[in-house]
Amino acid sequence: LERASAFLFHPTARPNLLQSVFLIGVKIVAIAFIAIIIGQVKAVMEEISSDDPDKKAQLKVLDRYLERHAVPQEARTKARAHLIFMHNRLLTAKYTGLLAKLPPRLRTHVEA
């Protein structure tokens, strides 16, 4: 193999500066691509795992509103994500408040 392409296959071959910059750029793009995919999967999983009927009803109302007003898809996605975030945040606050009202002995059993 030529020295220019040998660095890809041979573990001891050292790439030149241009090859190093290219490899670093490819790795950065790959990391960004994987981060985007993980973020999208997380958003879909949050939406799928919502068994709360109140959340489903709110999402249905929001979807109808956004559909009626012809909101662009990117804005729809952001609005749905924000509604899910706020719903989960309020739900967490509600359960934290309920746990705080329990007697200390029972609270330790519930939190464990």
C-alpha cells in the first residue's frame, strides 16, 4: 500500500497533518450524528411510554390545534416536547409533595 492510504490499515503508520484533520473531522461528525439519533430516540420513547390518559388527551388537543393552524412540523415537534416536559415536571412535583406529607417511617419504605 502507498503511505497515503496505509495509515487507515496499518496500526503503526502515522498519518500526516491533513489526514489527521480529516480523521478528527469525521469523528466529530460521527459523534454529532449519534447524539442526534440518541436525542430523537429518547423523544420517541418518552412519547411512547406515556401511559397517562391525561397526557394523551392534552397531546391530542395540541395536535388538533397545531393541525388546524397549519403549524410547521419543526414547531409541532418542539411544542409536543415542551408539553411532555411540563407534564412530567408537574407530575414529579405532585408526587414529591405527596411523599413529603407521609410520616418519616413510611417515607423511607416508599423511597427505598
